[in-house]
Amino acid sequence: MFTQSGGGRMTPFDTLRFALRAVRDNALRSGLTILGIVIGVAAVVATVAVGQGAGASITNSVGQLGSNLLYIVPSNPRIGPGQPQGLTQSLRPEDADAILERCKNTVSRVAPGVQGSVLAKAGNNNWRTTLTGVLPSHFPVNNVEVERGRGVNQADDNLRERVVVVGRTVVLNLYGSRNYNCVGQEIALNRTRFTIIGVLKEKGTSTFGDDQDNMVLIPLRTALTRVLNQRNISYISVECRSPEMMDLATEQILSLLRQRHRLSPPFPDNDDFTVLSQAQLLTILQTVTGILTILLASIAAISLTVAGIGIMNIMLVSVTERTREIGIRKALGATEGNIRAQFLIEAALLSVAGGILGVLLGGGLSAIAAKLSGWAITPNLNSVLVAVGVSVAIGVFFGYWPARKAARLHPIEALRRE
């Protein structure tokens, strides 16, 4: 029990009342003190929410492509003295043909592709975009839809036709409107004339902020021989007959490509390609987003520590300013516990207020991020509770030293100070 400063008994409610009055009497200083807590909690809540929203968006995007896809990309893990770093150009269109022919018991469709950057021009308008050389299988395998006109067919590839399917962003920048019907018109890709045969269905921005509509698709052999002037392809997408056959298909593809590329053990160290499953790709992407979320949340948490130091600083100032008041209270019978409790409660009040305001601000930032990105972003309850709990703990932790200093003031010494 506490001894009241005017006789009788002092209840915890009285201590709370004293603390509230002290916070209210210094409203501006209290507001500035909790600002750091508000920013820290808001940053933690928002970054965790955005990170989880990005992870969910990645899972949804990858899931839309199906659960039975494999991706083969050229890569060279043998990086040593005198060897070029980075990717090797090891895949050829013939590799895709061989996979479809030799692995037909596990593979249903194969979609090789080559990518490059090109300058598109229509009239006086120019636009830099991504060119992808594709086969007809590209559309069903990669879930790409044509909204107007038609896609690339086998005859286009066989004859190396100069035809192109364009994305909405390209249409917008070349013709001034995303909805302009440009089918049948001509554009130049790196000064080579092409006829537009189709317009892709709009996809919007990807999880990583890439514009999925800023692309043009042309026949694979046309891209290799007429535009990019190369023999190698950038990737091979493989659709397995069922998810259960993915492991067997992977083993067959590994064996086939090692044989075709005349590779020798040890494997996979000497492979000049990599086979990734949908699950592996999803795991990699989720790991990246998880690490980024943790990193951002950790950086945000540092501001909570800085805010705690600010609380300690302001409470020390408060103790100095109220030394005479503390002396009077102790002379009238207030115990060290009364004084310590009052200053701890003041620090906790600042932290709780900052935590609540931070949660509201973080929720608002999450809503804005959700609207801008198109992701389903919702503040996570656990992150909210942890952020508020940590903010309160920081307030109490950094408020203890000022409270202890105030409680240990000798009443006579305190009364002598002006």
C-alpha cells in the first residue's frame, strides 16, 4: 500500500492520476517524446504487413501458372580464376525439341524462349520494351492470354514471319491509349518492320514491381535470326504431365541435357544449366521476401530503441524539473515506491500512447501500400501485439533509471533545490 501525500492511504489509482496529470501538463513535450515510438511501431507494423502481402502475392502469382512446371535456365556454377562470371549461353532450341521428344512420357509441353531489349517505333513515337521470342506453346504453358487478334502460331515460326503480339503498355506509349486497336498496323523493332497480329490481355504490375504489359512477343526463330542475331535461347519452360511426375521429369531432363552438352562429372558442379521446379522457385522467392521483411523490420525496430532513449532523456529532465515537488511529496509521507511507480507509469503511458498511435499509422500505411500495389495487405495481429509490447517494455526499461533516481532523492536535499 502507498502512503498518500496528505495523510491516509494512497491507492494505485492515485498514482495513476498523478502520472496522467504530469503527462497532461507537459503535453507538447510528451507528444514529441512519443513521436519516435509512433514512427517505430508504425514502421514495424507496415513492413511486416507489406512483406507478408508480397509473399502472398508471389504464392498466388506462381500458383496461377500451375503446380507442374519446370524452368530450365543457362547457368555456370564453375566460377574460378580465368573463367567468366555469370550466366553461360548454353541452351539451344534443339534442346527443347529433344526434351519434348525424349521425355514424352513425363512432359506434355515445352516452351523455349529468348529475351532481349528492343526499341519499338510507330510513327514518331519510340518506346524501349522487352522482346520475347516464343513458340505457340508459350501461351498455354505460361498462362498468357491474347485479348485481340491472335497469338504466334507454328507457321509464323517455321517461316520466320515478321509478326508481333504487343502488351498494353507498348500500345499506350506508341499509340496514346491502352485500348487502341492496333491489330494490323506496323511497328519497327530495332529498325525491322513487323505487323501487329494481336494484343495481350492486361496483367498489370508484378510482385516485384515489373510492368508485365511492357513486352512484345514474336516467333522464336524470327527473334533469333532477324532481331537478336544469336543461336542460344534464354530459358525453357516445361509442363509436366502431372505434379507427381515432376521429380522423374527433372531426372530425365538432367540426364538428357548433360548428354547433349557433353558434360562430365562431378554433377551438378559441372552443369551449364539449372532445372528449377515451381516449388523451388516459390521457396526462393519467399525466402528473399522473408529476409527483406526481417531486415526492414529490424531497421524499424532500431527507431524504437532510439525512442526509448528519448523517453529516458525526457524523464530525467522531468525529474530535475520536479525535484522540489518530489521533496514535498516525500516530506509528506510518500515512499520510494510511490515516487518510482509514478515515474514508471508516466514512461509506460508515453509508450502505450505511442504504440497505439503507431499501430493506427502502420495500418493506414498498409492500406495505402495495398491500394498502390494491388496486393492483399493486412496488418498481422502478432506483429501488432509484439510491436506494442516491445514499445511498452522499452518505455518501462528506459524509464526505470529516471524513476529510480527520483525515488532515491532525499527529501531535505530535494527541498533545498530551486
